Amino acid sequence: MFVQPSKLDDPVLRLIRRELEVRRVGPGDKLPPERDLAVRLGLGLGRSAVRRALALLERQGQITRHVGRGTFLTSRVETRSDLRPETNPAEIMAVRLLIEPQMVRLVVASAAPTDFEAMQRCLAMGEAATTYEEFERWDSALHGAIALATHNSFLWEIFSSMNEARTQPLWGSVKQRTFTPQRRREYEADHRRLVEALTERDGDTAQAVMRAHLLRIRSALLGADA
């Protein structure tokens, strides 16, 4: 019998698709276990949410499950391939500055306690990261947790498309090249202030911190006069 997916399935599916694309999982490759996927996505998602999303992919014929062997990709999972290949860090930052400072207002109005717990987890994991790649993954996960906390599925779709641009090689190479211990400390301080303001439902402060944080990133990527 067909089971109607929950409202959470769409964003979880989007996250799984992005995860598989980033890890270059191709047809015939084995997927990570449900528990590992939930941890890697870094948004405090339970295994049940990941299981529902995988069940939907199975009904669509994009994965197959074998008892005792695991879950395998049967076809290329659809991703947001409509992003233009020439999308560059300047374009990405322009869109982020338009969307993310405004987004926090919805978080203040709509977030549940579990959303703040997810943000705190991403914050802690990012600060515990020992490599640039790990820090960047939890940085992305934190911003994703904030977007999910709006509980606005349409905004999530827009944010997800924008956030996927961070997986493009040009963004990654420029970000890593400009990443220093001092900048990491600044980003972490911004993140802590941002999560604190959101948890206190202080919209004015959260919006100001988010904008200052994004301007700091833009300056690091594009130069002080960007």
C-alpha cells in the first residue's frame, strides 16, 4: 500500500541527493547505512526520517535494497543540475546576502526546540572539526539547519539550490585557499552569536549577525572592497 510521504521527506530527500552527489555515488554503488547518512547530514535527523526518504527513492526505482548486502543506487539520483556551471563565488554571495539575513526572521517565528538542538549540534561538531573539509561540511549543515528551522518548504527549496553551489569546485578552491586559523575563529564566533540570538528569538540581533557573517565571508573570498 502506498504511504504518503511526510512533509519532512522533501527536504530530507534533497539532503540525501546532495550528499550522494558530493560523494560521487554512482549507479551500482553502495549507499552508506541509514545511521551513517543521518549523522553525515548533520541536521539532527532521526533514522526514521532518512528511512522514509530512502523508501520513496526505492518506490521511484532509484535505489534497490538487498537483505544482508545493503542499499545500492540503480540510477543517477536527481539533483539540482540546473545551476549554471559558471556560477561563481560573487554570484553565490550576492544571493546569500539577499536570502539568509531575511530567513532568520522566519526562524525566530517558527523554530521548534528540536531545531535549536540541531543548530547546537552542528555548531559543536564544526568547532570540533580537525580538517577544513570537515569544518566546511558542518558550516554548510548549520546554515541548512537554520533554513529547515523556518518550516517553510518553498524557502527550503530556494535555499537548497543556493547551498548546493557550495559543492562546486570553484567555490571550494577559493574558500579553502582563503581559509586561515584566524578566519576560522571569526566564523566560529559568528556562528555562536547567531545561534545564541536565534535561540533567544532575538530577530534584530540574529539578522545583523547573519549579515555581518556573510559580509565577512564575501570579503575573505573576493577581497576587502567586494
